Amino acid sequence: MTLLGRKWAKSLPSAVGFSVASYATTGITLLQGLVLSRILGPDLLGFWMSLMLVVTYGQHLHLGIVNAVNRQIPLLQGQGRLAEVQDYANTAASALLRFSCAWMLIGSVIAVFIFRSHPGGAILVCGLAVAEVWYQMYVTLMKTHGRFGVVGFLNVARAAGMLALLPIVHAWTIPGLYLRAAIIAILSVAAAAVLSPVRLAPRGTGRRVFEIVSEGFPLLLVGMVFSVQISIDRLLVASMMGPTSLGEYSLATMLLSIMIVIPGVIGITSYPEMLRRIGSSGGPRQIRPLVQRQTRGILIASVLISSMAVVVSGPVVRIMLPEYVAGIEPAKWLLPGMAALAASMPASYFLQAVRRQGTHLAVSISSLVMHAALIAVLVINGRNLVAVAVATSVAYAAYGIVLYLAFIYYSRSGALTSEGHNLQ
């Protein structure tokens, strides 16, 4: 077994543990979401979900700073420049502090204007967005130092805390929601700061801040486009076919959220090691076998899971969720594309690691445009949810194949010779 193979084997326990924690977090979150829905009812739940959009979009206020930390610190570690890790983290923290202050000022004005009847809540959720970004900053520092067990524990604890504090919401409804969210945010950031392997002391010049944003913003764009890629089918179904169709289609969405956990965890846990290897060797060719093995492993696992889902989903849905029977066939047709999407994760992380965000973004946007156009044409011509699922599956498969071909090209020695120094 090669040195890289041995290191990957050693990383399996953390990946498995992180996978278990991720599934536990997903299960607890689903449970608390169901209970919360019963407590609030459709009207109040809709208001709260709309208010939380401020947090969803506000999380991007870092403009890629967290992404830059996730990439650059493992590179510095691989190059043996350990003394620079603290300085880079402090500069990133300085940039994040500036953007946090700007967001609280600008974001609060915008949020209060949108939610005029709840100005206090609007300001609070802006603060929640800031807290979430700082939490992700500390979590990223843990990931770059291989502390995935701690990250998994924190995520499970946060989900469990949300569930445990539901009585507050039951007692005080909207004020209870505000209080619960504030408690979780404060405790999450405090715990992450204490457990972080790096103590942050924000300082850094404007020029260095600009360099960090320039490094991370393209990575942030890739993530944002991917989020749209895996939700564009739902958005178009909701807008063009109505909420009932979206409800029936939600079965496919649930399967996607479950299938994407394992490849996501493998990518997250192996990404820092990819970067350390690149930093130490000066080129990405050494991690090509790792990416190929991960791709094959995820593809095989995804095909097996998809096959079992095809067999099991019908009887399970008919017994437990009979109102969602119409979603069985669309879900089955979506499964092949899901397998390809899952298998694309290692290539995706590879392209980000070797600074090929532009290529990654071009592939993602092209796939997204093709995906949206296919669905729109099908719906306009009266096609049903099965056709939407087929179009989505085709788009996912095309995305996965092209992304893997891009990985093959950029991992060749000839294509990398002139780029080794640019990766430093």
C-alpha cells in the first residue's frame, strides 16, 4: 500500500465517525422540525422560515474568507510553514470581524425594511447570521487540523439543543423562537471557540484581507452554484407546477439529502489531506490515485444504495406515507443521477484544491443552465414529475462525468508542470 493509501486508511475512522454524527444530526434536525411544525402551525412556521432566510443568505457575508482558511491552512501545513498558520488565521479573523460589523449595520437596515412588523426579530436574525459564520470559522479551523470528531460532536449537540429547547417555543411561540435561537447561537460559538485548535486574535492589513477574499470568493461561488444545482428542480416544480406537485416531489428530495451525506463527509474529511499533500509535493499528481479510489468507492456505494431504494421505497411509502405515492416513480428515476452526483464529490474537491475554481464554476453553471432549460421545456409541454426527475438525473450525470473528466485532465503530469509554483 502506498504512503497516501495508508494515510487514507487511517483517516477512515474519522470519516466513519463524522458520517455517523452527520446522520445523527440530520435525524435530530428532522425530528425537531416535525415537532416545531406542529407547535407553530403553517402561518407562524411560514413567517419563521421567511425570517430565517436572512440567516441563510447572511451566512455568505464572509465573501469566501472561511473557504480561503479551509484551503490555505492545510497548504501551509503541507509546506512545513506552521508558524504562518496562526498569522493567516488572525488575518482572516480580522477580515471576518470587519465584514461582521458591516453586515450588522447594512443587513439590519435591509432586514428591518423587509420585516417592518418585527424589527427586533429582523435585527436578531442578522446577529444569528454573524454567529453562524463565526461558528463555521472555528469549525473550519478544526477540520484543517483533523478534529472531525469534535466537529461531529458539536453539530449533534447543536441539533439536540434545538430539540431540547422546544418547550420554550411551545410556551412563548415567536419570543420563544428568538430566545431559543439566541441561546443556541451563543453556546455554539462559545463552545467552538474553546475547542478550536487555533486561538484567534484579529489583526491584519487591508491588503492581506483583500488577498484572502480573492482566494476564497471563487470557492464560495462554487458552493453557492452547487446549492442552486441541487434545488433548481424543486424551485421550478414549485413555481411552474404548484405546491401540491412539490409536495409529491419531496420524496425525491429526501432521498437526495440522505444519499449526499456519505460522499460529502468523505470529501470534507479528505480535503485537508489533499491540500497538505499538494503543499508538500508541489503538485497534485500524487493525490490522483486517492481521488480515483474515492470516486469508485462512492459510485459503487451509491449504486447499491440506489438499487435498495428502488426496491424498498415503494412498499415503505405505500405503508407509511400513502399520500406521497405519486412521488415514488419520480424518486426512482432520480436515483441514477443522484449516484453520479454523489460520485462527483472527490473530483469537485480536487478541482478546488488545485485552484481550478474557474473550470469548476463553468461546469456547474453549464449544468445548471441545461438542467433548468430541460425542466422548463418539459413542464411547458405538459410533462409530469417523472419527466422532471429524468431531466434532473440526466443533468446530474452530465455534471458528474464532465467534472471527472476535468479532474483527469488537471491531474496529468503534463498539465500540471507549469502550475506547481502557483499552488503554493
